[in-house]
Amino acid sequence: SAVISQKPSRDICQRGTSLTIQCQVDSQVTMMFWYRQQPGQSLTLIATANQGSEATYESGFVIDKFPISRPNLTFSTLTVSNMSPEDSSIYLCSVDREGANYGYTFGSGTRLTVV
Amino acid sequence: LAKTTQPISMDSYEGQEVNITCSHNNIATNDYITWYQQFPSQGPRFIIQGYKTKVTNEVASLFIPADRKSSTLSLPRVSLSDTAVYYCLVGYSTLTFGKGTMLLVSP
């Protein structure tokens, strides 16, 4: 299965600033997914990113707040813009392992604290 | 997307078999059932996936009845390191996570 590297692993940011999270995969994948996990909660899908097209956002998430880039088949970034303390969460990227029938592989996540 | 219901928490002891059941009454024909394990400060880890009947791998078994409206993850002889949150997911192309089951294994 794919190996995912996420950077940074954690960060503490000032409110009003932006943070870009990188997700690098060791193999080419069609679909990449970005999730948010708030403290003590389950994972919530933010958006799906396909190479060469605009990301598809889930209800409650907008491109202005969470712009996503997908420049090639092994890399994606998620930016958390104009941050507030409510954005403090773990952000995870994931990819399909070998097609949807085989589950998904997740990165270790980026723990973001906004102060 | 099919909604899943599973117990919020379960307790067990080392060496016991643990069965976690998940209900998914409105599962669609194309949906697979997948279980993930998540430790604190880590991303979820794929455990097992199935479509119907029984699937077994080196870490767990997954039992799915004929109507596919539920599934049971079976962990044989759990150890302390199996303490984690276990998520049952139903879907095909994208994944929706429910609240998961917090399994606590005690000595």
C-alpha cells in the first residue's frame, strides 16, 4: 500500500494567519482526500482532490477557507486560511490503497493549534 | 451514504476475543464494509474489508450476514496494544466516518 508523508506534523499558529499542509505519496494515486478530526471527535471529510481538476468540497467546507492544490499524481496541499481557534484540529490526507475495494491509507496527520 | 451505528465503547481483558458489531441498515448494493483502527495521534489504519460472508486476515475476521445490514469485527486474543478506536465504514468511493468504538483492553 502507499506510504504517505505529511508535513508539518504539528504547528501552533496565530489567529488570522494561514497554514499550508503538504501530503506526499510514494506512488501515483488518482484520488486524494483531506479530513479534519477535531479534538475527541471522529473524522470529517473536507474535500476530494483529483489531479487536473478542482477539488470537490463537502457540505460545510468552502474553497476560500480550505484551498487545495493537486499539481500531480503524488502530491497535494491543503491550506487553512484566516485561522481561528475553532480550526484547531488534526488534518489528515488519505489515498485509496489500490482502488476503492481495498480501503484507504491515511497519513499520520498534522496537529494544528490556533492561538 | 449508508449510516453506521456501533457501540461507543467496549471493555475487554488481555487474551479475550472481542466482537464489535456495526449496524448499517441502508447499505447499498455496491458498498463494501471496511474497518479501521486508530491510535491517539495517528491516522486510521486499515484492518479488514468485506462484501459478504466471512473474511479473515492475519489480524481480524469480519462476519457479514446475508442481508448485509450489519457486520461484526472479531479480534482474537486481544492485547493491551489493541486499545484503540475502531471505525466501521460503509461505502464505495468516499468514506464517511461514524463515531467509532473505543476499545479498552485491560491486563
